[in-house]
Amino acid sequence: MKKVTKKEVKNCFINTLNKPIVLAATAFVLGCLISSIIACCCRTPKIAMVDVAQIVNKSSDIAKVQKNQQQRMQELQEWLTTVQTEITKERNKQKQAELAQKYEEELEQKKSEIQAAYNEEIKIIDEKMTKLITKKAKKKGYKIILTKSSVLAGAKDLTDVILESVK
């Protein structure tokens, strides 16, 4: 059997005393770390709401698009009146039918082009407004932005802030 020295007994005693202290310190540090993670992750984010319909109604960009669309429709109506006059002037029924068919196809093409132009203009404005709303809300510290129609309570209304930039 091996003889144990005083030094080995002393080291064993110190190691035995240090284990609970090290465990307690480790538990404390882990507890603090977990608490800070939970506090960070569980913080309620700031929520904003925006009345998109009101913003759209007061947008000068939307007013321009609507005016452009009305002009296109007016031009189409004038074209259609001219075409109808041309068709009715034709005496030959077969030629009249051919003209009607030709202009019907042309009308569909023109309507499609008008709708595509309108949709593109609206898409550009939608993207612009989305960026503006997001930028303003994030600048004020909001993480979640909802439409006013989907919120009953609990969100800050940023409509007026956005309207200042839209007009």
C-alpha cells in the first residue's frame, strides 16, 4: 500500500473545497447568461399600424396614375368612336365584318396595353410606399408594421407621419 503524504491530503482537501465553489460560480454565470438571452428574446417588439387606404387616397403619385389612366381611357374611347364610324361607313357587309373583326382584335390589344401600363405604375408606387413606410417605422424603432384595418388595439398609428412624406 502506498503511503499518502501531507501534501497530497492538503491538495485533495483544497480540490474538494473548490469543486462546490466552481460549480456554484458556473451555475451563477449560466443563470445570468440564460436570463439575458430570455430577456433579449422575449422583449415585446414595438408594433406600428398604418392606414394604407388613407395614404393611397392622399398620394399625389396615385392621383397622377389615375389621371394618366383616365387620359388613356379617353383616347381609347375616341379611337373606338372613330373605328365605329369607319365600320358603319362601309357598305359591303363582308368588309364591314372584316373591319369589325380587325378592330375587335386591336381593341383587345389596346386594352391589354393600357391595363399593363396601369399595373406597372401601381406596382412602382406600391414598392415606393412600402419602402417609405418601412423606413419611417424602423427609424422610430418599430419592428412590426400592420395595416390599420387588421389592428383592433395595441399599436401606434404612424399614418400621419407617413402622410407628411407622401404628399
